[in-house]
Amino acid sequence: MKHRRSRGLLRGVLLIAVLVVAGACSKRASQTRPKSARPAPAASPATITSEVGKPPTGSDSLPAPFDLGKLDAFKRKVYDQVVNSEASACGKGHSLLHSIEHDSSCRASLYAVRYVARLADAGFSESEIGEKVKRRFRAPRVPSIDVSQAPHLGSPAGRVKIVEFADYQCDHCKETQTLMHRLLADYSEDVALYFKHFPFRQHINALNAALGATAAQKQGKFWQFHEKVWESSDRLCPAVLEGIAREIGLDFPRWYADVGTDEVRGRVYRDRTEGIGLEIHRTPAIFVNGRRYSDDLDLPSLKDWIDEELGR
């Protein structure tokens, strides 16, 4: 199909999309459940569910455009090749270019085209962009993630639910915390962040930290404990965790007793078991409204996914 048919529309508006797993700590999770693991509970009213193919729930206006004038001749050629060869983001039998010109019902293609333009501008090759489009727009949303007992920040009523699975000994997970705080500040009314534990079997200190944080949650101080753990993530040991419990003012005898209970261990192991079911092999693993985040861990990329979910 000829690209010259697109010139009118492409001078105006071009567009892109939203969430979920960013690979970082790449140690593989065992596909065997921990001995004490319990089956993940059935979906509850606090379970995040996803409707496959559900369009963004933002305004009816078009997403913000990408200025194609920023692309040099070579990057523009890469862009043209991709939008003419990649199929509609709505799974229809025509190209992305045809989709944005003739299929107004497929908003996802607008976001996909904007994404292609941004990647071409960043210097990615045609094959690299095709793979990224596949991971972002072709992968199905996960049916549900149980957040009924997960600590959260932000607005529970927000239209964007981010679920992060992390390991307290993962350096990339530690770096991601700053990004999450910035996202919550920028989208205070639109985003809710839920934290889930995914300690790798070989990371015994991460497991202990997860148990300690869950015990602190029982006293309403999960996030205080959580932040202190990241500050000490390079030297985690039982003594450090005990020091954190005292420093943030927990009822220490109660906390110490709770750490070893079946209730606390069950919560951590259920998180991990659920993560294994979601085929998490590295952390942090991030899901945005049920979509597995697949881009780099940087603020512009994360915002791009969120903006797509908000219809911006």
C-alpha cells in the first residue's frame, strides 16, 4: 500500500500506547513452588481484572501527536517501513497506516503509530521496533492479579492500576522505587500502585525482608519498613531488619512473633506463587492495568504507557 496516501493525516496526528514487565534482575525464578507455598486465593473484589481489547478510558479527543518533522531521512524511512508492514494494533487485516487513516474505531493503532515514531527517532531498527510493538500491543492482558492484601499507594479509585512484583535484593527494583514515587506525584488522582513480593529462592535476605515488611503491614507501617529496607538493601540481615523494626516504632515483640507466623509467610508465598503463574522470571515485574510492561525503566516510557490507559 502506498505511503503517499497518508500525507494528509500524518501531518497532523500520530500516536502510541501503555503496560507491563520490565526485566532487570535477571536471575530466573524457580518454577517449583516453595514448600510452604499456598495456592493463590480466588479473585476477590480487590482483584484487578482486565478486559482484553478494552480501549483507553480517557477523553474522546485524539492522543497527543508526534512531530514527524523531527525524523531525519533515514529515521523517516524506518518509520514508513514499519507503519506499512505492521498489522493493525486491533488485530485487523490491514496495516497500522491503513488503520489510523480508515479505522477510527481502533484507537490502539494511533498509540502504536506514535510509539513507532518515537522508537524510530531513538534510533531503533525496523526489526527492533517490530519486536517492541509485538510485546506491547499484541500480548494479551493478564486475566487478573489479586491485590486484596497488597499494600498500595496513590488513588484506589484511579483508572490506572500498577502492580509491581519486586525482590528486596534486586538493585533494579531499588532504582524503580524513585520512578514510582515520581509517577504517583505526577498522577496523584489517576494511579494506584500495588506492591507484591517476589523474593528469588536464592535471596534469603530478600525473603526475610519480605516477611518483615508483611509483619510491619499488620501494624500499619508497611511503607515505612519498605523504604528503610531499600536504604539498607546492600546489607540486609536479620539484625538490620530488627533495627528497622525498632527505628520505625513497631511493637517489637509483636512484630518478631508475626514474622514467623503462617499468616505472614502465607502472604509472601502467595505473592510469589502468583508471580510464577504470571511467568515472572526477573524483577521488577510491572503490570499496568493488566498489561505486562515491556519498555525501559525510565520515566518517559512509563508515562507513555499510563497516558495511553488514560486516553491522552
